[in-house]
Amino acid sequence: MDQQQTSSESNKVDGSTGELLVPSVADATVTRGKSPEEIHPLARTLEEWVEVFRGMGEKPFRAKQVYRWLHQDRVFDPDQMTNLSKALREKLKKAGVAAPGQVANVHESADGTRKILIDFVHGAKIECVMIPMSPDIGVDDYDEEEEDSPKKRVTLCISTQFGCAMGCVFCASGQSGLFRGLGAAEVVFQVLVARDYLRPGEELKNLVFMGMGEPLHHYEETERSLRLIARPEGIGMSPRRVTVSTVGLVPGIRRLGRDFDGKVGLAVSLHATNDAVRSEIMPMNKRYPIAELMKVLHEYPLPPRKRLTIEYTLIKGKNDSLEDADALARLLRSLRVKVNLIPMNPIEKSNLEAPEPKQVLAFRERLAAAGISCFVRMRKGDDVSAACGQLALQSIDPQRLTRRSPRS
């Protein structure tokens, strides 16, 4: 497929084979194999910055200064990096130190949820969502063991791709197809931008990689962004405060567990208890069926007192019966999990709908009676299409998308 062709109809999962149908433009942002100078400044590690400054003839300690300006102070204009010489600031400008995008719009829900639309320099508009925290948003650390904080906690839902190739029938971005993965610079930028929209008395406490895209489909950039986010010289977010969501890409789950020793939270979109139904609503199941998925979840190196999160979208007439609840309890019985039940949120490209509230409650009670920790996720931000499954592609000029690709 020609790189200039970005038809969303072809950038999905083949429904008959489960194979990814992804054009080469999806790989335009990878950092693998690039020298530090070629990587976007915001995606460079501290060690890569040291190499860059050595090449400039500058002292290595400058690396930590610039890293802190970018990741801690959220300053992207070298002219504002006041502890650097004018000559060095000019070098940084010539080397491309600048923000990878800008905020195009912010929509606020009546419940306090904020959906931030970011327009990236090289052609992609994505959405990330700031959610006032409650113990129903898919993270395992709504922390009973942590001391009380006077600040109101906020969770940020991060996007990792412009669109999505997975093709899940209940998800707006999945139905739009994939244009490209986001680089680590674009992922980290969402966190930095969100901090500017915190209100007095709020703190950004959790990150969930649950926005547009499949984080483990673009693994190298997800892994790099996780390490950048955790650096104490920058954002300093503990991995245990981060949850990565996946439709069940088995190799990616295995790599995530190995690379982070299970410290990064894992959420799995399950949504069905048998392969026939799951393949119908999640085409990727044809490649990684439930038995294979369950095997890798049993192998995931969970630290003590941590649990896997199982996401289960309730779809009327598809997976919402009490028999389905019983089957789900049997499937999960030997795993340390909690289950987020998500009544399906409406999307334009689907006539599927949520069950009646009484059926949702009956499903939850059936699971709880079987000893499964579960709750119904409250709708957050659905009045501004910021709820689970509602993030969709924003229209852009196709020439901006394909003219040039970001370095990271």
C-alpha cells in the first residue's frame, strides 16, 4: 500500500483472519535505530541528551538542565531557558527544540471531565481526557493504603495512536481505522499539557493509556514514553500510578511485564467469555484467542497487592446475560483481578447499545456473588463525547498528515 494512501477503511484488522492491515505510515514515528540527534528532543532520554551535548561541544551537565526545562517546567521555547547561554539557546533552536503540537480546543463536561484536543505539528489531532478521580475509572491504585491528601486527584487518559487498527465494534476510534502511531514525544506532551489545565487544589495522580489507539501495537514508543514519564528529573510519575490498556496483544503483554517487572498496571479489554462472541466484536481475538490471552495473564509478574484490571463492555443482547456473568466468573476465578463493567456508550458508527440499568445491576451482583471484585464504571464526560469508547478521529488536512512525519 502506498504511504500516501491513508483510507481509514483499510487501516483495520482483517475480520476473517485477525491480521493487521496497517500501512507504512503507521511506523513513521518509531525511534528504533535512530541516533540521539534524530530523535525528537522531547523523546530523548537524559543519557541521549548527554550524547547530543557532547556532539555540540557542551558540558554534559547541560543535559539535566534542558531535560528539566522540558519535562518538569514544561518550557519548550529555548529563549525562555534562562540558565543557558544565548549561544546555547540558539543551538537548541536550530536543533529543533520546540513543542510537538499545541492545544486546539478544550471541552469541559458538566461533571468536571476535560477533553483536550491537541493538534500535532506534522498532522494529527488527538484527544486526551482529564477525569476527576473516583474508584471506578480503571486504575488499581485508588489507594486505600496511601495517606489522605488534601488535593483532589485527577486521572489522565492518554492516546497512543492517531486512530486505531483493532476494529472493535463498540469503539469510535477503532471504527475509524489507523493513520499512524504517536511518537513518545507526542505521548509525553499530553501529560505535560494536562498539567497546565489542573485547577487549584487538584493534582495529576494517575495515568491510563486508554485513549485513542492500542498502546502495545506501537510498543517501542509506549515503552519509551513510560520510561520518560517515570524519570525523577522530569514528570516523576511512579510506574504503579500508570495503567496500560490492551485489547489482548499477547506478545506486547509479555514484553510489558518483562520490561517493567509488572510494576506498570495492566488493563485488558475482554468483553466476552467465548471466542465466537469476542471475535465478532473484537477482530483481534482471531489472532490471540481467549485461551492464549488467559495464559499470558497468568504469567504476568504481578507485584504483591496488585491486581489486573479486566474491562468488560456490556452490550445488550451480546454479552450481558447472567450466563455470561457466570462464565466470566469461572474464567477469572484463578486470577487476581478486578472487573470494570462498562455499559456501552453510544457511538455514531454502531447501532449497538447498553443493557437496561436493571440488567447491568443484575450482572454486577452475579459476579460479586461469585467472589469477583467488580463495579460499574460511571459515565464521565459523555456529554462532550469523552466517555469510554467515544474518542474519535478529528478531521485534518490529508496533506498535513502525509507531507512529513515527526522524528519521534
